[in-house]
Amino acid sequence: MQARSQAVARQLTGWAFLVPLVAYLLVCYAYPLFTNIDLSIRNYTVRTFVHGGAPLAGFTNYVTVFGDPTFGTALINTVVFTVASLAFQYVIGLAMAVFFARGFRLSATLRGLFLVPWLLPLIVSASTWAWLLNSESGLVNAALGLVGVDPVNWLTSPSWSLVSVTIANIWIGIPFNLAVLYSGLQNIPREVYEASSLDGASGWQTFRHITFPMLRPVSAITLLLGLVYTLKVFDIIWIMTKGGPSGSSTTLATWSYELGFGSMVPRFGPSAAVGNVLILIALAAGLVYIRMQRRQEAA
């Protein structure tokens, strides 16, 4: 009887921990996702959005989105913005992590200071970069003028607007890569490096054959999280360029917002359809990561 009571108590304890988590997932993830899918398959107006009764549209909103010329531009910009951000954030973050892993005086203090860009509110970071890259009074153009370089229209030129927002996003994401990769470096056994040193391996050989391969699991999750975050970046681009000029820095995230809330006649259905495309891209990346992890475990 006592053993049965203990088993029941364990089950109740397990449910006590499980129910809040399930409730959180349902309220904060499942319900918004269901709502977004419902928005994308109905013809919503402002009236039906408030009072309900929007008619079913099937995949009409998706056809409208895929047939819009802006979709191709936004998709290409999203790919360029995401790939460039991830590549530079990872490479610079890894280089800094290796540098700080060597250990030196004040390294912990400097490492903490490098986390500041990641901790700042995005609106502050974006506003700061908008000021730095201002065509007329920006600090970057002032510095370029000192070395005889003509001012660049960073935020108002179609050739430079996407580059500008990408630079800002790279700056914001480097601390995250630094923190995660540095933690991964700390988990590599020191004995491996000692054996490598005794074998006469150079610094580059040690990094190539020991450090980088042993960082692959950490690198994979770092890149996956960075991908999910970068795909949905909206604040930085909207504050700095609003997706312009002429859509040159428009991404799927900013286009989704512009469709739903950036015009006098909101188009909630197409806006939700673009959002679902972003969700599918992130889901595909997650599935690729899971498959890679299973292959590594089976190897």
C-alpha cells in the first residue's frame, strides 16, 4: 500500500511539473501558430479581424504572395542578409573565443564588455547604427572623409542599404557566438592539447584537427539558433531603412509587417502567409540539424 502511494505521489509530482510547461507551449506557441495559419487561409479585413466572420480563401493568399514581384526580392535579400550575418558572426565569434580561451590578464573583464551589444535593446542598437551611418552627419562618413574617401549614402542608396543593416546585425550577433563558442572551448580536455603539443603540432594544425572538429556540436547549435534569430530580424532593418530605398533592404520579415500594418489598407492574409513561409524555413533548418545530429551519433 505504501509503495502504491509513493508511485501515485511520483506521478502527481511529474504532472505538476509537466502541466505548466504544456500550458505555456499551448498558449505561447501553439495558439499563435494556429491563429497565423487561420489568418493566411482567410480573407481578413479590419472589420472581420475585429468581429470575425472572415470567409475562407484557401491558398489564395499564398498564390498572391508568391506571384508578387516583391517576394523574389525579399527572399533574395533574406538569404543574403542571413548567410552573410551567420558567416561573419560565426567566424569573428570563433576567432575571439579562441583568443580569449588562451587566458590573459583582464580577459574575463574584456569578454564581459563584448557582451554589451547583445544585451542592449535592439531599438538602441539600431538607432545608434542609424546615427553612425547617417549620410550627412554620421561618424563613419566623417572618418572616411579624414582619409580622403567620398561620403557613402549608407542608408539611402539601394546599393548600400542591405550592407548597412547586415553590418549592424553582425555587430549585434557576435557576442552570442563568442559566449557559446567560448563555453564549448572550455569543455575540450586540456590533455588533448598537451598530447598535440608533444607531437609537435603547430597552432594551425591543432585548431584544424582538434579544436574545430570537437567544436562541431556546439557550432551546429550556434548556427541553428543564429539562423532562427536572423530570419525573423525586423527591428534593426525597420528602424534603419524601413526596408528601403525601393525595397533594396526588404526581407520577408519586414515585408510581412508592411503588408499587415504598414499601409492604410492592411492585408492580414498575405502578411500571415509570408510569416508562415519564414516558419517553414526555420522548421526545415531545425530538421536538417536533427538529421545531422543523428548521423553524428550513429557514426
